[in-house]
Amino acid sequence: MISSEWLAGFFDGEGYMGVSHHRNFNWYQLVMAIMNTDKFILENIRQVYGGTIQTIGRPQNPKWKICYCIKWYGLEAQAMARTLLPYSRLKSSQLKLSLEFPVGKTAVKVSDDTRIKRKELYEILKLMNKRGVTQEGNQE
């Protein structure tokens, strides 16, 4: 069985916490993802913690492995954030911030305050996920 402690370390190295934005309809959705070429380990994670596994394209180079991704959305992503937060060392700031995201149905009309908060968190998490940026959002 995969422990929360182990998964937090795996997420710190291979994971992503962010907000997807659909520009045509102007909606935002919280998403947590872990990418890896080992589908077996992602299947083991899914059996314990749920989520959806997807194939992320096909490699351009025949020597490269196929990459897979397990994802959680909305309330499931927040539940995972709560599970991993006590053990995360590298991405605890993103996990904490995700708990502030006002979740709900993405395609449903929401208040201006909710849309503004979602957009604000989208921008902050986007910055935090850039390469070379520390947890506090400063350039290294």
C-alpha cells in the first residue's frame, strides 16, 4: 500500500498543483497531477487515492518512454492536498493555496467575486510553478 508520506515525496518530485483556465468560456478548474513514465505506480496510486490516469501524448523519439498522468480535479484535488500537506516539503505552499480555491461546478455561472478569486489563484499558482521560482514566488 502506498502511504501518504511516500506519495507526498513523489508528488514533490513529479507533481503539479495548479488551475486550468478555459479561455473561450472563461472558467477555472483546480487540478492536481502527477506525471511519470511508470504507469504501474500511477495505477497503484489510483487504487488507493482515486483519480484519473491519462496518456500524455506519444514520444517524438522512439527511444523515449510514453508518459502518463494521474489527475484529480476540484474537491478531489483539495482532498488530496489535505492528505499530502502534512508531509510535503517542496510544494506545501501550492497545496495550502489550493485549499483557498473556491471549488464548484466549472461551467456554471459564478459570482464575480468567485471568478476574481479563481483568477487570482490561477495567476499565483502559475507563477509558483515556473521553473526557477522558490516556494515564496521569488526568482532563484
